[in-house]
Amino acid sequence: MPRPARPPESGAEAKSPIQVIERMMKLLDVLSSYHEPVSLKQLALETGLHPSTAHRILAAMAVAGFVERADPGTYRLGIRLLELGNVVKSRISIRGAAMPQMQALHEKIGESVNLGVRQGDEIVYVERTSSGKSSVRVVHLVGARAPLHVTSVGKLYLAEDSKENLRNYARRTGLPGATPASITSVAALERKSTASAVTAWPTTTRKSSRACAAWRRRCATTPARWSPDSRCRRRPNATTPNGRP
């Protein structure tokens, strides 16, 4: 999805190594939001970098394998990132402990189960279980991110926060909506977080397909008993049809 354009920077090379790294991260962030290769013009537009600056940084990242050239003038993420991502994934010890419980839950309900870790104001999905038998196909890619308030599992984390922290979260993020049913106000966020703290069973709604008029509900659950006093930082998420017990 295209991002808002930023004012272009000067074509002069940055002298600060930190500034160069920040520009590299801008380019990687934009590339990660596209499934298809992205043109140099679009990358420069969305990062605010001068095209010549973006081209030089991309060329250096291509040599290191962080990006790849696709068609002339277009770029995509490189295989080196996959190698590094697999190293990080292998070090997440919670995956080994959670997988047996996730698999058991998946076999019991027949639906997708995703494991999310809170990182700042976002959920990062670190593991998943799924099959072609799931009635609702909402499977998060490992490594995918989402704001806390638009995911059911994220609402459990927000339910642990104080009202002051909830309001700070709202100010930092601006509460962007992902669907017409998304939380976009502080009042709604506080109400939903209170309900999640009481039930430990928050929900999120979204359309299962373009042709389906019915809304589907994603319900977060934990194999172990949860309470508002819990400080667990990782939770599984099960995807089920709306109205299913």
C-alpha cells in the first residue's frame, strides 16, 4: 500500500553514518509494505529521499544482499534478510514452548492459531499453525506486524495498561483504522480494554472475503488461565467464524 509522500531531501550524500542507516531503514520499511517490486521513483517519493541518494543506498544494499534488483529501475527485499530473520526466529525460545499448545488448540478447533509478541506499540507474529480446513483464512505471516488496537491479541496487552498508558498509546499511534469496525477513538479504546480485562476474550471483526457480506470474528485465547495481573508478553490468537463458541 503506498505511503504518503515526504518532502524530498537534498541530493547531497549524508556524511553521518547514522543518517545513512536511517535512510536504509526507510527504504527497507517501504519495500516491506509491497509484495511486488517497487520503482526507484516510488521509493524516493515515499521516503522523501532524493532519487540519486536512494539509488546509491539501494546499490550498496544490493551488493550486500539486503535488496534485489528486479526489472530495470525496480527493487524488492533481498534474500539476506530471510537469512537474518531465520536466525532471529531460531532464538525466540517461546516458540518451542508454545507450539505444542498451539497445535493442540488448532487440532481441537480446526482453525488458524497465531503467536504474537508485543514489541512497543505493535504485535509481531512469531509463529503460526494452519491448514486448508480452516473455515476462516486469516493467517499472519511470521514476522508480520500490526498495531495493538486492531488485533484481538493486541487488545489483551492493552487491557494490562493503565488509562494513562492507553491515552499515551493513542497519542503516539493516532489509532489508525484497518476496517470500518476498528477502534479509532480513545473512549472506544478504553471501553474495549476494560471489557477485555474482564473477559480475557477480546475480538476483532473483518470481512473474510470480498464476496462475503457477513463479518467474521477473530478471538484471542490462551491455553493457560489469564488474569489482568498477568504480565505475559506473548499470546496466541485463534481465528474463528463469527458466532462460533
